[in-house]
Amino acid sequence: MKEKIANIKKEFLEEIRKVKTEQQLSEIKVKNVGKKGTLTQVLRGMGKLSPEERPVIGSLVNEVRDEIERLVEEKKKEFKQKELQKKLETEDIDVTEPSKKVKLGSLHPIKQVIKEVEEVFLGMGYDIADGPEIETTYYCFDQLNTPADHPARDLQDTFYITDDVILRTQTSSVQIRKMEKQKPPIKMICPGAVYRSDAVDATHSPVFHQIEGLVVDKNISMSDLKGTLDMFAKKCLGEKTKIRFRPHHFPYTEPSAEVDVSCFVCGGKGCRVCKDEGWIELLGCGMVHPNVLRNCGIDPEIYSGFAFGFGVERIAMAKYGIEDMRLLFENDVRFLKQF
Ligand code: DAH
């Protein structure tokens, strides 16, 4: 009996050395310690033994069975470890491999123009102001010396929320908000969206952007306005740019003017961008009307100021050669990624 058990163990040890798979391992386990396994058979034959031999053989069988089970478990762990190792090797992450390129967007051309203009005016000591897009008629018209019967206030031109709340039609409303809050000296620009009840076409949109400028101080004159706009045009549109003033009318400035710039594409010779005019209309401006100063509690006998306002889309279109304003609002990536 003892010999038989020793052989079982010997044979098992040989087999387990050769085992290559978990399947084979479980087979040799069943073969030896399973219900019909070699060791179980030894136990079954114990009846033939003498009462003295039984406990000796019984404990020997248990010993060998424990040993076999322990070795099988060990081997199993070995297999698991190898499997893990293999996985780690094949699924390795190569940190030096070039990563997928993240596609970075770029600033929208409208935003690019706004930033450029801001840089120029910040350099001249201006603040950048902000105001609400949902505005009252008080700030957008009344305080800007724009009477109730002015066409700008017509339903055809303005989006009304209530009788006296509108989507602002111009950033000029921020002039009033600024002057109410701050005593002169004031030097500010205000970029922002404005809304007009216009149908969409290649040069019109019910929403567009403006940049407003306002300077109020002692001894501000038309020559300050001219010098400032000349500087602005040269910095933003090119050093060779010239400006010209044409008389105009705005309710909140007196005198008022419109300013053209020499075409920064053809230099004034005439081209598609300037429609062969050599000049591009740029902005409206003037000396702040005394009534407007007075409305904001600023004495026009002591202070004077100038203001200007222009459309950002128009500049972006001329600058980048964009022929249809709708492209600026559709946000088609194929268009936007060119800037
Ligand atoms: N608010 C005018 C517009 O929307 C532009 C403008 C003209 C602004 C003259 C001004 C100004 O500040 O003085 O067309």
C-alpha cells in the first residue's frame, strides 16, 4: 500500500512538471484526488487492511492528497501570473507613441477683429466697457437725444420686447451707462452685439457687432477725434491708410460725420472690395451733443467729448475678403478654419 501511494505521488510529480495548460492541470488533479481518482481508490481498498495499518495508511493518503492539492494550487497561480505577464506585454501602452492630434479651434474672425481693436485702444489708455444687449429705450434712444418720432425707433427697425424694453440697436447705449457711472475723464470702447429688424442677405443680418468709443474730458476737440481715428485706422488697417470725414447727422453728436478709409486692399486705386470707389465707409462719429452730456449730469460748459461707432462685420469682411455676411454666422468649420 505504502509503495502504491509513493508511486502515485511520484507519477503525479512527474506529470505536473510537464503540465502546460490549466486544462491539463485540472485533469491530473481529477485523476488523483477526484471521486474516482487514484488516491480515493486507495482509501476504498482500506477495508482489506488490518486495524493497525488503517490509520497509518489513512494519514499517509491525506498527507499526499494535501500535497497534491497544494501543488495544483501553486501551479494554478503560476499560470495566472504568466497569463497576466503576457497580457501586460501585449497590451503595453507605448508612452512614446505620437498621440492623436487634438484639433484646436481658432478665434472667430469677428472676435479677432474685436481683439485687435481692443489692443489698439488699450494702448491709448482706454477702458473696455460692457452693457446689456436687452436694453431700455431710455438708454438706447431717450438719453441719446433721439426723440420718440425718430425712425430708428420704428417697429420696422427695432425688436421690441415691451414698449420700453428692446434688443439694443446700437452700442451707443453704453455711452450713457458709462457717463452715469463715471465722472470725466472718460476714455472707453465697448464691443458688443446689436440687433435690428433687418432681413438676412449678403450684407445684412438681424444681429451684428459694433464697437463704440467715447472720450469725455476738458478741452476735447474735433482734432482729437480726427487724430484718434487716424491712428486707429493706421494701426488696424495698415500704416498707409488715409481717412476722410463727410458731414452727417446723428442725434447724439454735433457736429456729426461719417468717416471713410482709403481702401486697404487696393490702396485707393479701386477694386472689388471698395467697389471701385477707392474708399470704404468705416464709421459714424462726432462731438458728443451737449444735451447728452447734460442728460448724464456732465456740464457741457466744462466738459466736451467725442464718440464713434462702427460695425465689426464690415471690417472683418473687407479685411479678410469675405463677400457674404452670412458666412460669419453659419459657423461652418470649413469656413472658420481658414482664419
Ligand atoms: N450708433 C451709430 C450706428 O449704429 C454709430 C455711431 C455714430 C456711434 C455716431 C457713435 C457716433 O458713437 O457718435 O450707426
